[in-house]
Amino acid sequence: MLRDLPSGVVSDDPLPRLREICLSLPEATEKISHGSPTWFVRKSFVSYTPYHHGSEHLAFWCAAPPGVQEELVAEEPGRFFRPPYVGHRGWLGVILDGEGELAPDWEEIREIATDAYRCVAPKKLIAVLDGQA
């Protein structure tokens, strides 16, 4: 969870970890889209959405394979949600500021971001990714 320190410095910022994960994927780039860091491989695959339009959570939205959004939201609604605007296309919302059992699992987030990448990347880049594994 983000904590405001007396000096005004914010700790536990998930953005650097999310950025490292996304930019580790072949030919992924980062741009600001709709005011937030977003990662692209031809099209967007992950968008960081801190407190989007008054949401109470730090989160990111990402492309997801068919059925994954429904499954994860049903299983763990405290960690996952159907994001506005793109949820109808199957995109998944992932909460990054949960605590305790709802705290982010960064290995799972790496898998989710990689799956999002696979949803939009061209076949040649998926082959490059598979060669990295």
C-alpha cells in the first residue's frame, strides 16, 4: 500500500516493478496514454491506472485471454475487477495496493502481464518471447 511519509515521499510504489515487467517483454514500449503510463507492442497491453476517476485503488488494466477476466473476478474480487471502458472487451483490472492476503503477487502479475502481451503481440514477437523462456 502507498504510504505518505513525513517528508512527503511515497514508498511502496508499484509503478517501477510494473514498468520493469512490461519493458522486459520483446519490443515493448512505454508511452503516456490518457494521462497514465501504458505499455505497447503495436497496441496497448497494460495501462497503469492509479485511482482512475476516483477509484479507491492503485491498479492496472490489461488485455486478457478469453474467459480469464470472468474467472479471476469471480474467484478473487478483492484483487481483480472488470475495468470501465475496456472491461466489455475482456480486459482485466488488477489491484496493486491490497494488503495481507490481497497484497500483489508479483510473480502472478508477471504472468498476467505476459499473457496480456501475448494477446496483442505479433506472432514473430511471441516466438521471440518463447525463445527467451
